Amino acid sequence: MLHYILKRLLSLSLSLVAASIVIFLALEVVPGDPAAYMLGLNAQEDTLQALREELGLTGSIFQRYLSWAGGLLVGDFGVSYTYRTPVSGMIGDRLWVSLPLALYALTLSTLIAFPAGIWAASRRGSAADASVMGVTQLGVAIPNFWFAMLMVLVFAINLRWFSAGGFPGWDAGFFAGTKALTLPAIALALPQASILTRVMRSSLLDTLGEDFIRTARAKGLTKGQTLWRHAVRNALIPVLTILGLQFSFLLAGAIIIENVFFLPGLGRLVFQSISARDLIVVESVVMLLVFAVIVVNFAVDMAYAWVDPRLRRRR
């Protein structure tokens, strides 16, 4: 097991280095000069050059990459071109909104999808199965920003159970913060739960057709005992893959939902930074998201090995 973990860590470290190179080069080729954007079109060349040196925009691409990557290794994300404050502080403030929101949405989607998928698979071909498939088809088809606006109209404006947007901060209390994230989390969780339900149902149906399931039934186990003791655990591998991808999407892809609900999260920070050509913030946030994806993938790999020990032996 230790050899397997070390191999996965080495592979993920190389992926992280490759991703940092791609992200840095991709943003370096974007046209435009951040110093000229900050000082305006009428700025003198010597003033522009002084600002470029202050922002670390001089030197070769290789030197700037090493400076940026070296800073990341010690937790120094640089200074924002626009706000002139440490990027790490800006990311930290926004992460306290985006991370709980992603976890909240992931928890909701899992709590909905697992029972719904198992229930539909155990009643294959029935009206209940058809109903679950129809609802999940609708959940996948409805755009989450439209669903978010619908919830604002119903639950915030008409019923006044929730606020229409904004985030009071965790200083206002856990209940107030969680309440502010509830509608955005539901809007994010709905399509994810629909996808996860369909994957869970499909994987479980495949597993229920395996020989070892028939053997278990032949030994006298009831349908329910066979389902919970043997089928569900073996059906989890594709579901874990989707869960890992969903967390990455929820953490990085909540830009529209954060803007609908005026949440000060990472997605909104990236959107504002791109508009202001604050490339150091964009690079740092994207790199952080890549790191999160790699960590989640590592956790999913470990979960694979836990669910199916044969995978450890193969590698």
C-alpha cells in the first residue's frame, strides 16, 4: 500500500508542475500590459517601466516563472496588481465562502443521489424507476442559473425565507452563514445530484447482473441483503469518480451562481481579476484550483483502493 501511495504522490506532483507551466505560459501570451492598464494610455514609458519592475514583470519568461513558482512553494502568491494587497490574503478571504459552498452542495447532491439511485435500480422498469429517471433528466436539462433565479423569486422575494443574495460572513454566526449559502448550494447541487443519481443507478444495475450477485442469491441471501452487502460497495467506483469531478467543478465552476447571489467567492474573484487584467490573481487562483483537483483525485484513488483491493495489487 505504501508503494502504491508513493507512486500516486509522484505522479500527482509531476502533474502539478506541468499544470503550473501551462497556466503561466497561457496567461503570459494574453495580449495587453497590466502596467499600461493600471496607469492608462497617457502614461510615460519610464513610469510604465518602473511599475513593471515593481510588479515583477521584467526579465525573461523563465526567470518570472521560477520566481512565481518559487513563491507558490512557500505560500507567497505575490501582490495583486489592482488592489496592491497580498494575493494569499484575498484568496483566503474568498476561500471561506467558496469551499463551504462547494462542500455544502456536494453533501446535498450525495444525500439526494445515493438513495435515489439505489431506489431506482432496485425497482428497475417500474413506475418509480421511470419517475426518478424523468426527474433527473429534467435536473440535468435545467440551467442552474435559471433555477437559482427561480428560487430567489420564490423563497427570497415571495416567501422571504432567505435573503436574495450577499453573504454576512462567518462572524455573523454559523446559522446566518449557512442560511446565506443554502439557496446557492441547492442551485449547484440539483444538476450534480441528477447526474450522480443516473450514474449510481447504471453502475448498480451493472453490478446486479454480475455472477457473484447470482451466487449470493443462490446461497439464500434476500434481495435486500444482496443489494446492501455486495452490490452497493462494488458499484461505487464510477460514482467516486463522478464525486471527485463534481467537487472540482463546484469549487471552480460556481462563477455564475456566485454572481447571481452576489457571493464574494473565488469564482467572482477570478471574474473581476480577468476584467482588471490582474494576472497574478488569476494565475494563483487557477493554480490553487488545480491543486485542489489533484488532491481530490488522490483521495479518490485511495478510495478506489479501499473499495476494491484488487486495484492495489495490480499497481
